[in-house]
Amino acid sequence: SKSLIDFGIDNEYKYLYNKCVDKMIGSYLYKICYFKNIKQNSILIGKFHDWGGRVDQQNNQIDKYKYQYYSDGADCGNKVKGNLDKQIKRNTQIELICGVDDEIIEINEIELCVYNMIV
């Protein structure tokens, strides 16, 4: 429900709700629908989970609204070590940077089925 979504301290990210951007990178079409999901072609690589930043030495959260986490994507096809019944799910972290346009700038698969995206 839209009313339960954290759109930032002053609702500054509310304008992204129901907005999607996409970009062809190599043979893949990446599409992010903010606060909903991210796809690589037709494969779900994450559903919106939460905001997240870093934690400083005093355990205070910093940069909370710089990163979004999208988790619980499609099965990766490989199993969790030590638990062969459990599939690894794709997940994506996006870093939001200020720019003129809303666009996907870069995406990297930092390890199998774990993606970093800059938008």
C-alpha cells in the first residue's frame, strides 16, 4: 500500500512511485519500477524491500536514503551451501545519485545473482 511506503524524510522520493526506467545493457533490458521491482529482460531480479545505508561506529544509520534494496527475485538456479533444498534468490541494491534525468547509469553483477545498480 502506498500509504505505508517510506518516501524519505520530506517525501522527496514520492515522485518516483509508479515510475519505471529501463536501459539496454549488452543483450539485457534492465527495468526498474521504483518501490516495486527490477527485471532483467523478463526475469525478476528483486522486489522492493527497504531503504538502507551504512551504519557508523556509533551504530547510527547514515546515507539511509541513498540506497534501496530489492530482494526475493527469481530463483538463481544454484543451491545454498549446506542446504540443497533452498534456492538462492536474485537480489539487487540500487544506489540513487542526483542527476538531470531518471536513468539507469550502470549495473554490475557483483557475484552470481547479486546486482549493484546506479540510477
